[in-house]
Amino acid sequence: MSYSTTNYQTAPTSPNPYVSRKLNNIEEARMMKEKRNNWTKMYHKTLKGLEAMIDVQKQVKNMMKIAVETNIMITEMEDTILKASVNN
């Protein structure tokens, strides 16, 4: 099967002109697929790690809020105790 252009004809370089020569080699195609799968696995593993870090950061942020609230409550209690001791 040949393809015609303006003034000359060209023959495809592989059985399927839309697939490069490199992909026509089934072993190389398998290796490329395996490499892509490895990268995909690494990508998802990295995403899970990032999600875990984000969760930890949220927990730390919540703990800091609780610590600030507790500190405010303790300060208010100290003020109340000091006022009570001064009044008595």
C-alpha cells in the first residue's frame, strides 16, 4: 500500500503507518507498558504519601487550636482565682 503526495509516492515504514517502528516490536511495547505501569504505581504511591502528610498537618493544626483554647481557659481560670483571692 502506497501513499500519494503531490509529485511522488512514499511507502509506509511499518505495517501500520500510524504506529512507529519502535512500537511494532512487541517486546519493546511490553517494556514500555511495564515502565509506564511502574511510573503510574510510583505516582499513586506519592499521592497517597502527600495525602497522609496533609492529614497529619490538619491534625497538628487542630491540636494547636485546641492548645490555644485550653491556654485561654487556663488564663481565665487563673484570673478568676486571683480575683476571688483578692476579694477574700
